[in-house]
Amino acid sequence: MTTAAPAASRATATKRPADIAFQAVSTVAGVLILIALGGVAIFLVAQAVPAIIGPIPEAEGASFWDWVWPLTFGTLWSAFLAMIMAVPLAVAIALFITHFAPRRLAQLLGYVIDLLAAIPSVIYGLWGIAVLAPFFQPAFLWLGENLGWLPLFTPPASGTGRTILTASVVLAVMVLPIITALCREIFLQTPRLNEEAALALGATRWEMITMAVLPHGRSGIIASSILGLGRALGETMAVAMVLASSGVVSFVVIGSQNPSTIAANIALRFPEAHGITVNMLIGSGLVLFAITLLVNGLSRWIIAKTTVDGGR
Amino acid sequence: MTATIAPTRTAQNPLTAGQLPRWAPWALLGVAVLIGAAVAGLIAGASGTAFSLVTVALLGFVLYLVAVTVVSQLIEGGRKATDRLVTGLVVGAFLLALVPLISLVVTVAINGAARFDLEFFTYTMRNVVGEGGGVLHAIVGTVLVTIWAAIISVPVGIFTAIYLVEYGKGSLSKAITFFVDVMTGIPSIVAGLFAYALFALFAGEGVRSGFGGAVALSLLMIPTVVRSTEEMLKLVPNDLREASLALGVPKWLTIAKVVLPTALAGIVTGVTLAIARVIGETAPLLIIAGFTTNMNYNVFDGRMMTLPVFAFNQYVSPGVQEQAYFDRAWSAALVLILIVMILNIGARVIAHFFAPKAGR
């Protein structure tokens, strides 16, 4: 990688003090990152241990794991709902920008979608409460009346619209630009010759996409979706603000009894927490950290695996 | 034999026979939207509710998809019909994604305008109950916390990137690359918990300080800075490094005087985008910086209000005159959105005008 490497191996370059100092500073900066991450793990574990092994207040539950399970369920369930909505939409938008939109507009349109990613999450929260929840509430009522036999839509419907489905829609809007941006890059890397060959053989644009673009980008779509999932799992403020939660485990997406998420629960309870509650919240943060690490690791693994045999 | 078959339609140009003319989809779309509007009008008239643009859009879109598929199936055949259906769906998906963006910006702009006045920018919330008050303390807090986060993360990030690109070999470099990736995925709330756990060691339980917020934010900022700087340093042509080294310039001077200036615009862009990302972070600051109604210039001591936390706090725990609190929350959101947009646009401008000329 370094250009000086081969020269240095033959004739050793004179090491000036400044050189050594500069290299030392750079190395220390890198090592500092490792120390910081190690610190994150150690401090979180140290603070979480009292809650995990010790007794927790009876009002919270029988044990730490009893207490953290509904939150974990809510985290996974809301992220899952968000991904169902976001992934197909993101792939479609990425296709639109790369293959359907007029060439001149494409970059601008991509930038517009990127703007969605720049908006702070607290503003999504405000918007979710003020606009989205009232907008969805009549639809929830209708779903409860007409599709109430489905376990997802068991009535009664929420009176405020601040259900886990609304929160998931907000989450979907927030991860949409992340998945779109990555998919866009992947679709652009489709070998041009494959695309042109398909078109030259008389394929329509959609047939060309199913024959050349999607097979080439399949693993990339999966990897970017999982990266988006990692973001959805850890998202805090939007869920904390939009969701009216009661800590139940329930698949109903339109009711007023909703499971909370780990991150939202921490944000809402930490400011007033003290004593063992702080340890419990940090313990739940550790669980969240572990889940996101797992999810992101999976995504990196897929990317690494496919760039070896699929790259150029 | 063929002469006996009467032509089914007379086309001026045999090359465009069996194809829909260019204006056909647009005409179908217009008709579909008109029908949608008519139906929505009927529904509104019958049920006495307001005329719903959502109904128009949804009905128009579905009708258009059906119509264009059927018409294309009849004239152009099944393959082309599928293509047109998918085109419609894909464009629809893009338009659907624009809806939240537009709705959000418009909502924030309208609701935020109510308190977007001089008092809002020159007062704190000290002793304010109900109307009045402002965000000066939150703006000062956001600026201080962000500056400290930048002071921590920009040198660390840039030097790490220099290490990775210019010096890094072997397992240490691999480990750093891997853990920077891990760091990218840390949920922001976990960063806040870490800062709390760290500072609680020194200052005891219940610690709150702006500097803790800066530490939490820098944990989120460092990976972004490292990634973007690394990309930029890799873009610097090796010829430049070799030329400088061949002239006998020490390696550290080569990096400082040749490599860094060449990549400067990209690095500044990356840092600006990283700042834009963390300036809107709420969760870690809620945990470690806390909230207060007073001005606090000292990042090392005491609670410190920041803009996102201000917006959150005003909205979720309003006092007696609810509307005044909601108005302040929206105005704070508007200020925040403006800051983020300015930073984003600024980053693009820097990238556009100061980008290094591509060698050849």
C-alpha cells in the first residue's frame, strides 16, 4: 500500500525524530479507537452486572431477563415491520434513480432522497406525532372493524394512532435513504456489457433488470438491508416519541397496547432513573449493543464473502 | 398468401406499429387522475367529509396502473405490458418517498414559523412558564458540545486515517479497520450510556455534563471522519508521494505538505457531514448532558441544554399553556433543520469547488 515500503526494505531510510513522532501520533490515534471501544464494552458490562446477576425491583419483573424480554421483542418486531416496508421501496427507488430516471436528473434525485437521511431523528418524532399518527388513526379504525379477525389487527384500535405500526412507518422512512444509497451504488456497478447485451437481444427494460441488474446485486441488496436493519434496531428518539407503549408482548399493530423498544425505553426512563434502575437500563443497552453487533457483523460477512468471488 | 390478410390498422410508419405513442401513458394518467378526483368528490359529497387528495392520488395511481397494463397488453403484448406496469410502480415508489420529505419540511416550516422571532433567539427558558422564552441556552449548548466533539474526533479520526493509509500494515491495521466498522454500528443511545458509565466513575451517580455529551458524540463521529478521510487519502495519486519522497522530503513532511493538502477539500467535506450527522443527535445528549432551563457556558460542569433535547423536552412534557411549548418545540426543530441543511449544502459546495483537479 505504502509507496516507500519496497525502497525501505532495501536501503533503510534515515529515520528523523519528526518522522518517528509523526508515525507514533498516527499509531496512537488508531490505538485510541481500540481503547475507546474496549472501554465501551468494559464500562457497560461493569455497570450492567449488578442488574443482570442481582435482584431487580419486584415492580419491574422477576429477573433481568424477564424484564428485558418484552423490550427486546418490541425492538425486533418494530424493526421487522419497518424493514418489510422499507426494503422493497428502497430497491424500487434505487432502480428508479439508476435505470428509469432521466440521466441528467438522476444525481439530483439521489440527493433529494439523501436529504431524508440528514433530518434529525427528533424531528421525525415530532412529525410522527403531529402528522402521521392522526393521519393513520382512521385507517386503523377501519382495519380493526373490517380485518379484526387477523391477529395483526385485533380491535380495539388505538384512539391516538400512536401504535407500533406508525412507529415502524417512521422507522421505515428513516432507514429508506440508507438502503437506497447503498443499493444505488450496487446497481451502478452492474457490468454495462451485461445490460447492453440484454437490451440488444430485445429485452424490455424490466427484463434487462431481472436478467442483469438484480442477479448481480442480490447479495448487495441483502447486505444493505441488514445494515438498514441495524440502524432501525438502534433508533431511539422517533420511537420514544411516537410510540405509546405499555410493555406488553403483542403482535397487534393497531392497538393502544404496544411493546416498547430497548432504545426508546432507555431514553424515556434514564433522565429520572437512579440506583439499580440505572444498571438495568445500561444492561438493556448492552443487549441492544449485542444485537446490533450481531446484525452488522452478518451484513459485513455477506459483503466480504461476495466481494471476493463477485468483484472484479 | 400474405396479401389476403387485411391490415388490422393503418400505421404511417411501420417501425412504430404495435407501439403506444409517447403521449399515451400521460393521457391515461390524466384520465385516471380525473376519475380519481371525480370519485373522491362523490365520496366527499356523500359522506360530508373533506375532499381527500390522498384518495385522488391512490385511486388515480391504481387506475393508471390497471389502464396502462391493459392497453399495453392489447396493443403491445404481454412483455411490454409488464415493463410498463413495473415502470409505473417504480416511479410510484419514488413519489411515495417524496411524500414524507415534503410533508415533514412543510409541517416544520409552518409550525416553526409561529415562534421564529427575535425573542426566541435572545432569551433562555429561565423562569419562563407558559409563553415567551427562547432557545439561546440550547443553541449555546449545541455549539459548545459540537465543538468539543469535533475537537476530540477530528484529530483522532484524521490521524487514524493517516495511519491506515500511510503506515498501517499487519494485524493492528486490520483490527483498527474492523473496529471502526463496528463503531459505525453503535446505536447512538449506547454511546450515551457509555459516556455516562465513564463519567459516573469519576463524578459519581447522576453525573451530567456537556463534555460527556461531546465524548458520546465523538464516539459516533470518529468512524465517519475516519472513513471519509481514508477514502480521500486513497484518492491522492501515488505519483505525488513518490515524487516528494524521491526529492528527499521526509515521509512526515510528504504527508503534511503533499498528501493532506491534496485531500483537504474531501476531508473538510467529510468532517462537515459528520458534524451535520451528530448535531441532530438527541438520545446520547438526553442521557449525559441532561436538560436545564438555564444558560451554562461550562461544558465540564452541570447540565447543558441542546437544541434536539430542547425540542424533545418541550414537546413531551408541556406545562400549563401547551401550545406555547409545542410552538417552541417546532421552532427549535426548524432551527435544527436549517442548521443541518446549511451544513449539508456547505459540504457539497466545498466538495464541488475545492475538489483537487484530477491529475490528468
